[in-house]
Amino acid sequence: MIRTDTRLPGLATRAIHDGQQPDPTTGAVVPPIYQTSTFVQDGVNQFRTGGHEYSRGSNPTRNGFEEQLASLEQGTRAFAFASGMAAEDALLRAVLAPGDHIVLASDVYGGTFRLVDQVLSKWGIEHGFVPSASASDAAETVLPGRTKVLWLETPSNPLLRVADIAAWAQVADDADALLVVDNTFASPALQNPLVLGAHVVVHSTTKYIGGHSDVLGGAVVVGDTEWRGQPLSELIGFQQFAGGAVAGPFDSFLAARGLKTLPLRMERHCSNALEVARFLRSRSDVLEVNYPGLEEHPQHELAAQTLTGGFGGIISFRPAGGIEAAHAFVRETELYNLSVSLGGVESLACVPHSMTHGSRVGTPYEVPEDLVRLSVGIEDIEDHLADLDRALGAAR
């Protein structure tokens, strides 16, 4: 899209057009998939349009998706990887060295917990967990001179805690550290952490960005931050190329296609989730409902300030009958398929304790064994409520 003024176009307009211009050669409205590993040169190191040499280094399809995502996050560069964990691993390898220290909110994704606790620790990277989403608690966990990264997921997985990104960013700045925000749950449709002071945003693009449960991917998005004397974008770009865990052309195409409808899908995810949360809250066979859109959520007011356009599509709850009721519910529901992952148009349910967050079992950060996580899809709300009513009744 050619712009003739300096006004930032709206989210939906950028999602559709940025990085996704019609093909200049054929006029195809949708850019083609460049399903190739290598590119012809006209002479030694004489590259054609775009400067592409080998798809590990760059590929037009991946580059288009990266430009599209960077625009939605209001960053300067985005880097697409083969999975969310590949993105996280590449980022941390790019910015950390043996002896460095990471501060993480304890309620992070189980895969992030595993990466830091069981993989990076073997390479001399130490870590400390903040027992809450509080920035003041994070400040107390910082090791002066050694803490180089603060890692935050908000809303968090699976307890839906909400953190003050700007306050965490100040803690990071005071410690001369980077603040990384996992924005997977909110997506750029609801939250832009870079605008709030974060230095880096990470995504599992498998989730809301892809949106159809048919692609595996991850991404890192940055602004103009410098780190250890170099542009952060150069450090991550080198790690992407050297490590090689890049998103392939077809996966990049699927993620870009999903991103085009993200604003519309998130509207429906959010409206459905709010109705489902209110429904669950009204029932005597449900002990606890975690959803930042509920007025009684401890960070509801903060969520209303930091999330724009809704409170997300994820809910977690604890049934009155304990673990037996939780397992019975996920067996009985028909609309919510029992599966890991989230963020697709279809509804999913899981029991995080034994599925997505098993790496925390036996630690102080273990999630409740009777907790059920719902990824509320975009089906008709009447069908959601009818299915939940039947499944909860059968689980008693």
C-alpha cells in the first residue's frame, strides 16, 4: 500500500496491506509463495531484486510476513522462526552470555520455564522467578550488574495474571536490562508492549496470529534498541541466520494470511470469552474463574488500561469437584476439543497441570491440578453456553 501522508493507518488496514503488496511482476493481489531454498545470481555475489541468496538468510515470503508483524506491533524489525520456542531460544542466545541472570514472572508458559530451567542453565545462564506479576517484586529479584533480561507474559498462561508493562520496563531500564514481553495471549490486536516501554516482544505465531491451528511458528519483534554496543535487531538477525531455525515459506504464508483477519477474529474471541466467563462465574459448580474482563479480577482495572478492544479469548477455571470434575469436564464437552495449544478459530480445552505446564510439577510454581484452560473460539455463543452447561452438569 502506497501512503501519501504520515498518519498511521488503522490496525486492520495495516494487517491487510503492510508487507503484503501485490506482486509487481504478475499483479497477483496475494503475494506468491516463494517455495525455494536458493536464488540465482547474475554473477558472483550479484543478487537480483531483494538481494536474496539462500532462504535461511532471507526469503520474500518470510520477509513480507516479518514486515507485516513489525507494523502491527509498531516495531522496526520482526524475525520469524520455526516455532515460538525457537524464537525464544534464538533471542536469549543472541543477548545473553554465561554468567548472566534472567528474572521471570513465575506464571510463564511451561515451555519457557523448561528452556530457562533445564536448557540454558547448563550453559551458565542463571534465573530467578518473581512470585507475582508485581514490578516491585521483580525489582527485588534483580541481581545488580548481572540481571540482563526481565521476562514477562501478560496476560499470563494459564492463570491470566496481568502485569504493568510500563512499570516492569522501568525496572529493566534501572537495571540496564532488556524487558521481553510474551504477547501471545493478547496479540498485537489488543496490546503493543513496545509502545508501553518493552524492548522486545515474542510470539508463538502458532496461536492467534496464525489463528487456524494449521501452522507452527514464532517471532521476535524489536524497536531501535541498542544492546551491548550493537543494534538489537542485528544481534537477533545474526542469530536467526546462524542458528537457522527460520520459518519456512509456506508457514510464513499461512501466518501472514492469518494475520490479515486477526483484528476481526479477536473481536469475536473477546466477546465470546467474556460471555463464557460470566456464565462460569454464575455457576455453583465452579469455584474460581480467571479472566481479566471480569470486574472482580484483581488486575481488571490495569487490564482495562493496557488491553484495547477486549480482554482476550483465554479463560481458566476450577470446577467444584476437583481434579475428577476437571477431567470429566474435558471428556464430556463436545465443542471444546481436548488438546494443547490455543488461539484458533475452534475452541479447545486442556488441563495445564498435566498437559502444557508439566515442567512445573514438583516446583513452587506448579499450577493447580484441577485447573481447566479454555481457548474460546469464534463459534456461536449460544452453542458455547449450551455445551458448557451440559458438560459441567455431566462432570458433577
